[in-house]
Amino acid sequence: MDKPRAVIIGAGDGLSASLARDLSRDHALTLAARSREKMKVVADETGAETVLLDATN
């Protein structure tokens, strides 16, 4: 059975990174953020897919 998917918009190195680490145990993750560098660190750690986007537009 596939894992449920969680999407975190505004993924960075603070609270969203902690949430991603916690959710990655039993969820497939998609991270979305403006900063590729901050998001990549969390994605590499959690196995998340990434989407580069600016959610303010």
C-alpha cells in the first residue's frame, strides 16, 4: 500500500523542516519553496520530492 502524501509549502530550515522529518516516517513528501538550497537539504534528508515555487503569487 502506498504511503499517504503530505505537501509542505514554504519548506525551509525551521519549523517546516522539523515537520518534514517527522512526517517522512510514514508519509511520502512533497516540499515546495522559493529557496532551492534550503529545501534541498530537507529533501535529501527525508527523500521528499521538490517543487520550486513562490506561493505569494
